[in-house]
Amino acid sequence: MAPPIIMGPRLGTKLLILMSFALVVIPWFSYLYLNEMEDFLVDSQAGAQILTAEGISTLLNGRSDLFNELPLSPEGYEQLYAHPLTTPINIDGKNNDWEDVLDYNVGFGNLDEQEKSSEGVNQFYLVLGEHNDQVYALVQVQDNDLVFRDRNILRLDLSDHVRVTFTGKEGQIQKLVITTTEPGVTTAYFIDDDWRYAIQGEPENRVPGFMTQTEEGYSIEFRIPLELLGSTSHFGLAVVDVDNEETRAIESITGTLPSTGHEAFGLVLLKSPEVLRIVEGLGYSGANIQVIDAQRRVRAEVGSYQSTKIQAEIAEKKGWTDTWYSLLSVLMNPLYNVVDLSLRADRDILEDQVIVDSLAGTPSYQRLYTEEEGEVITAAHPIIDDNEIIGTVVLKQNTNRILQLRRDALQRIVNFSVISLFIFVALILAFSLRLAGRIRRLGSEATNAIDIYGRLQTNQLKAETDSGDEIGDLARSISAMLARLHQHNQFLENMPRTLRHEINNPLNTLSTSLENLEIENSDLAKKKYLESAKRAVLRIGMIVQNLADAANLEDALDAEEFEVIDLHELVKNYLTNCNASHANHEFEYRGTHNPVNSNVSDYRIEQLLDKLIDNAVDFSSPSTTITVGLTADAEKLILFVTNQGPTIPAATLKNMFDSMVSVRESNPDNRLHFGMGLYVVRVIAEHHGGSVSAANLHDGGGVSIRVTLPLFKRAEVQAIAAG
């Protein structure tokens, strides 16, 4: 029982799968191209930023007067210096993130205590910092008795608290109280002129703070946005001490002014105004520019790289292309993981490295990435005065414009890809339908070439045989196969008639002899008819033997042992025997007289010559010479037999070496002719690695049959002998 056929996907299904694959591959390669283009644009932008920073630094080169060292502590405490911070402060009441400016803290003492003691007593220590338009304050207060605010009391001056005085946007003096009911988050209130009650009743959430208890007292950390402040020339801070929780009387008020005679107080940001004016005049939009001195303090800062307009445009334009891009990003994430990891490294460390490199004299840039701001490019270029680096210009800009260009390009690519793919799909479907139709038509004709009983209906195909592609090659191969099958069928159909014709003659002889034996009484006649019957039986046996030999020839050849012999000597001896056995014909040798060695079976070569000579004898004209020749070149030898007589029809030349093929029109000598002779010649020649061919002579006077065999070279003979 034949095994079941496993049905695979149809041709259309395979093409559909390939098209689906192309639907992903083409945008995927587009995505790769866009990422390469994005890297190129980012590098170009970084180069442009370095050039811009170099241009700004050129304006500041040689201007060391703009970078003179600013005072580290205020003289007379009239002014409070907010030192630049590299990172925002975590409002938690601790001083662990104030390391860079903690040495700049200033102590302020109780006036009464200072008058009593020559050394003076510091009631609190204050340090101020500025970062990103926020003023941070750390107040460390010495207080043995802490009194917290009572939630049930509306007055805000009946507990320990901090007072802040500053000039508001409208130019009026604003008063702010920072208080708390327990250690932890503080609350800020705008208060009346008597420092007693909150003006609005609601806390000022823009001034967050945190209070922690210490061994000496407590520590308060808070921040005030610069947007609350008008002129920073008036800014002051005071610590109010209440020690008795019952009476809640104010024991002391310690302010940032050392004496009542000083009325002027203010807040100074450690930035150079002239540097700021120079940078502001450049008008470079869409970027943040910082001028940092050699001590890594920010002297000027203008602009912002957070473009809300571009962000809004990107948000408005988000559509199905973003979904497609997100899908491609998910597929491509493994390839760009390494890049993403490098960009997502600690931003502060990378920015700090850019500044360090620039202050060391090397312009540099770095690509930084955060979830909130996206990708930002930071570039820095040093400022030089007399071969001494006095500062650096740092320029920060995001890549939103590049992202927008990439998004627009992706949209165009996706649109083009989709349109192209639709056209491609249509063409492929049309091609696949035509291809499937051609294959079905060829299959149908090939199937109908054989009926249900296995009989051939035609000997050739008509469908696709004129096509020049692979299907045409297949059709022609099937058509040639049908032609060979048709020839074999004709051989099988003709064999019974041939056998009947060949066997009928000896059977008739045998039957006649047996009948005569019955009616004849003389011994001489009986012997005659008995001999005739024996010859008939012998002929029948020869017929059967010939058929068996032809059928078993290839198996017999496989068992033959080959040896290296001189074919020239073999042919010479063979012709001597032919002259003796065929007295009525003349044989002539032509060709080389040198030894011609070949690795063959001598018995089979003689059998091959028997068939060729028999064929030449049968077809040679009377009184003509049969020529047997042998030639050789560097690689092969040619054995040929030529006879004068009728030529072979052109239609028969191609298949005359097939079995059961004969060109005899009659059989006057009543000999056996099954068309097996030349078939045996072909089988023997091919088994020896050679070939056989037939051709009519150029003058039309006969036929020449050539057998080509491989030549056994002398070097191979010596190698075998040496081995």
C-alpha cells in the first residue's frame, strides 16, 4: 500500500506568504535606513552645536574680567549669595546633597546675646543655592526647646518658625512664614504686617519645605521659585524662637542683618550680568546656553531646549504612522539595545564629563536620554585667556526637530511602501494565477496522455512546449519521455508479431517433419525428417536464447572483469578469423599500427565486433570490401566498421541503437533478425565508458559505425605495474 501523500501549501499560499514577508521586510529596511539617517543628523546637529559654542566662546575669549572670583561670604550680611547648584536639592531636611556649597554657609547670631558676649553666639546657619530658577535654602537652627504650632490656634507667631521677607512682582514687600505642627513637611503662608495671621488662609504650595530635628535644635530645608520674587535687591530671612509651650511668647528673633542700622539687604545669584547680556544678545533660540567658570559655577544661563510648540506639533500629528513606527521599534529593539543603554546612562555623569573635558581644553559633546525630556545633545567649548582656560560654554538642545523629520520621512516611506506593495501584490497575484493556469494545463494534458488502462494516447505534448522558461523545459522533457514510452510500447506491440513470424517458420518445419515421420516408412526418409525437426527445435531455442541474452546483457556485463589489452592486436587477430569464416567477403584494416591499450573485457569487445561485422555483412553490396579501423588520440580511441551498401534513413539514425529496431525490409535468407545487434553494441560500449554512433558516408555509398572507448594511458599502465 502506497504511503499517504502529505499535502503541502499550494503555490498561491506560498506566494501569499512571501508577499506577507515582503510587507514587513521593506518597511523594516526603511526603518534601518531612517535610524542610520537619524544618527547622521544627530551627529550633524552635535557638530553645529559645538561650532555655535565655539562662536560664543570666541566672544568671551580674553575677558577674564568677566570671570573674576566672586566673594564666598557676604560682608556685613547685607547680601545673601545663592550659589549655583549642579543638581536640584531633594527637600528632605538633610544636608547630604549640599556638599558643593555647604562650606559657604553663613552664621547669624542673636543680637542680644552678641551684646552680652564678646565672642557672639550664632543662632542659625544659612546656605542658599540656585538651580533652574529655584532658590533653595538650608537653615540649621540651634534651639534647646522646640515648640511646634498648635493646629487649633490661628496665629502663626506662637511657635518656632522662619520668616522670609522679599519684594514681590508688584514691587511690594511680601512676608512669608514657614511653620510646622510636627517634624516633617512644613507649610508656608503669606502673612500680615504684624506677622500674626495668614492673609489668604490657604498655604502657599509653591514654597515646599521639610523640617527635621537635630541634636542642637532643628533644620529646615525649603525652596522658593524666582517667579515669586521681583527685585532680588530686597531679600531677608529671620528665625523666631519660642521656648515655652504654655505662654508661647517669642524669646528672640534672629535675622540676616547684623544690626538694626543696616536696612539694605538682598539676594545675589552667582551669575555675571555682563556675561548674561552678551549671551542673551545672541538670540539663539531652541537651546539652553550656560557659561560656566573654571570653578564650575554657572555665570550665565539663557534659553530652554524644551520647545512646547514642537512637542505640541508632534502630539497633534501622531497617527497610524506612529503605530507602525512603534511596531517596527519593538521589532528592532534588540538591535539597538546597546545604543539605548549608552544613551540612558546617568545623565548627570555624562553632562559632568562633557564639562570636565571642555575645561581640560577638549571640545566635546554627548547624547543624553531621559524619559521626560527625550534625547538631548550637550556640547561644550572652552573659553581661553592667555592660554589659560577660564571657563566653558555649554549648549544643550533636544532632537525634536530631527524626530519630526524622521517621522515625516517614515510617513512618506510607509505611504510609498504600502502603494508599492499593493501594486506588487496585484502583479504577483496575476503572475501566480497565470503560472498556476499553465501548470494545470500542462498537468491535465500529461494526465490525459495515458488512459485508465495505462495505454498511451499520444506520443507528444502540445501545451507549453514552445515556452522558453522552466515550465517549457518541463513540458519538453515530458513530451520526450512520452516519445520514448511510445517507442517502447511499439516495441512491445511488435514483439508478438515478430516472434510469431520468427517462430512460425521453425514450427512449420517441425510440424511438417513430424507429419512426414508418421507417413514415411523408410529409415532414410525418417532420418531426414528427424534432422529437420531437430534443426527447427534448435532454431526455436536460439530465438529464446537471443531474447534472454538481450534481457540479461547488462547484468552479465556487471560481472565481467576488465583488463588492459592491446586493441590493435585484438582487431588484427579478429580480422584474420573473419577472412577465414566469411570467405565470400573481403576485409581490410585501416588506422594505426601502434599498440592501443584500453581497460576492457576482450570477450565483450569481440562480441561487439561480431555484431558490427554481422551487420556490415548483411548490408554490404556484393564484391565490396568491409573496412575495419582503429585510431587513437591523447584521450580516446575510435573503432569503426565501414561497409559499402544502402544508407540508413535519417529518421532511423537517432534510434537505430535501441532494442527491436531493424531497417531490413525483407529476410530472404530466413535468418533471425530481432533488431538486437546494434542494441548490444551500444550496451557494451556504454558499459566500457564509451559511446557508439552511425553515419552515412559522404558519397552516399555506405554506412560507417564508430565506437568510442577511453584510452588507457601509458603512465597509468606503469602506475599499475609499479603498484
